[in-house]
Amino acid sequence: MRIEISEKNYKANEKLVGVVEKKVSRLGKYFDEDAVCSVYLKQEGRFAKTEVTIYYKGNMVRGEVTGDNFYDNIDAVLPKIEKQIYKHKTRLEAKLKKDAFVEKQLFFDALLPEDSSNVVKTKTFELTPMTTEEAVEQLDLLGHTFYIFQDADTGEVRVVYLRDSGDVGLLIPKKKA
């Protein structure tokens, strides 16, 4: 697994880079060598934000933690990633290493609730053509964390969502080539 480290508003020293590479490389036991692990270190005021995203065979696993320092963050985010891997084990098994789940199976089975991935509600709705600004207004008015709409200019489906920081993000789906 290839590890890429990038920073924003912060310059990681050699010690931190070494710690991150050593700890993140442990996740390599789940993935083949063609997987890419992107570690993003961002200083936000007095808080340190760490995002870890692993891209492999058209899929991704992602976790993020905001805390006082990057060393504690990396220790906190890696168990989140492992928990996601185990939670989606059956869907991912064909794409991960053959022996990826040999260790820790009983431990993670005890952590996961049974039938946690059942769809409990299906909702059908009409897409309304609108601008991104109008969709953000609807997001605020409804008090939701996301809002799906049809872009008035392109006719494409878009999603605006509320980020942890309080800002709004825009998802633009792209057809697979």
C-alpha cells in the first residue's frame, strides 16, 4: 500500500511523518500493494485535523479526527478505519487480501450490532430544478444535513451537505468512464 501525506496550514516534521507512515502501514495487511492511503494533516486554529482515506479497486474507506495534536489523532483514526473495514467485510472481502480478516474477527464481531446495514426506510421524491444557492436555502430551512436537487443549468443531480465545520459542501456525481 502506497502512503501519501499532505498538509495544510502545517508542516509535518520528520518524526511525525515517520510515526504516521509506521502506524498507517499496519493497515496494509488488509490491502494489496496497489491501494493508496492518503493522509491529510490540517491545522485549523488551535485544533489539528487528520483525515485518512484509502483508495483501492474503485472503493474507498475514510476516517477523520479533530483533536489537540496529530500524534493522538492518528492513534484515534486508525481504529475507525479498521472498524469500517470489518463492518463492510462481506462486501469488501472479494477486493481485499485473502487473509485480511483472519485476525481480530471475534473482537470486531462483538463490537458490531447485528443487522446494522438493513434499509429501514425508503423515500421517493421528485427532484426540483434549482440553483445551488436555492438548495442551500432549502437545506437550512428543512434543518437537514443534506439536500438532493436537480441543477437548473445542467439538469444533473447534485447534493449539498452540511460539513462538521458548519460549512456547506457540494457533491457532483461523475459517471464512471
